[in-house]
Amino acid sequence: MSQIRLYLDEDSVEKSLIKAFCNANLDVVTVADNEQLIWATEQGRAIYSYNRRDFCCLHNEFLATERNHAGIILLQQQRYSVGQQLQGLLKLVATHSAEDMVNQLVFLSACIDKSS
């Protein structure tokens, strides 16, 4: 099984966050583009975003039109620290393969330990 590869949209691009992800050897690419989900899917990357409204709609749109995407990982709020986001993504990457993420919409909060 292959490891999840991440694509960060412009809503989640913080230099400290990107640096933490790269330092943890996560496969991350960032690009600002209005066709983000299509590009991420073509690259085999799950998209990571704070933009719940747009990506929930796009997820439903893709499923309704029988198109596949490589996965969508969303934060419900921007209240999590870089460390908490990293911890949640590392947990997600450890428990899911790229194949598991196809057509999945995951809220990162489910992977974040609230006690830390």
C-alpha cells in the first residue's frame, strides 16, 4: 500500500505548518488554483483544507457525477495548533492508505487527540 500524499490549498498554507509537515517526512505539495480538487486528483493527492463549505460541496458534486477524487481532509475550525494538525495527519497517514482515501471526506478533528 502506498502512503497518502498531500496537497494543501491556499486556505491552509502557513509557512510553519508546511515546514512541520515536511520535517515529518510527509509528502506535501502546495499550489493555489481554482481547480484544486481536479489537480490534486490527477496527482493522486488528498487535499487538505480549512475550506469546509467549498470542499464538502465539491465532494458531493464529484460523487453525484460519478467522478473520483483522491480524498479530502478538512479542519472544522482553525483552532488547532500546528502540532495538533501534524499529530492528526500523522495518525491519519498511519491508519489509512492512499487507496483508502479515494472518494473519502475526512474531518481531521476525528484524528486529533483533544487532551494534548
